[in-house]
Amino acid sequence: MHELGVVFSVIDNVKRVAKENEANHINRVTLQIGEVSTVIPKYLEDVWKWAITKHEMLTDCELVIKRIPAVSYCTNCSQEFRTVSNGKICPYCGSDQTYLKQGNEFIIKDIQTF
């Protein structure tokens, strides 16, 4: 489960940002996770609940996950389409000349401190 490593990385980053801003506690962390990223939100949430108990600065810190839909682009017909329901094949022209435009992201969007 690589979500453990992902959570450790997020915690290291948010703690660094909090210290740079002289914050004593992190109240909420908002992540944006692409629909086809390799991170599974449920596993991430479970690991988060365990990991925040190990860091005083994160006690009771809420994790908010916002999904970014996967969208692909067809270079043949210049249309965008939902990746998950269509895969690599463009539903408009049937071409496989497509690429993922969004949906693989993993972004720390917001850190709320006090």
C-alpha cells in the first residue's frame, strides 16, 4: 500500500509549510486527487487517521479529498471526453490517438492552520 508513503510525504510537506508560517496546529488539509491516479482515497483516509495521531501538530486534523475527473483529448477530432467510461478510444470518432489531459494529479490544494 503506497498510500502510507503518500501520507508521510503529505504530512512532511504540510508540517514544513505550517512551520514556515509560524502555525502551531494544522486543522484541515485539502487534497485534489485525479480520478485515474494510483492513489485510492479510502486507503488514504484510513492511513491518514492513523498517521495524524503520531504528530501533535496534526491532532484531529481533517482530511478533505476532492476528485479531479479524468478527461482525455483526441488529436484526431479535437474533442475532449471522459476517460474512465471510454478508455483510450475517442467516443466521437473512434480514434486511439488520444492522451490524458487531466485526472492523474495529486495536489495539496489547501492547508488550514491556526
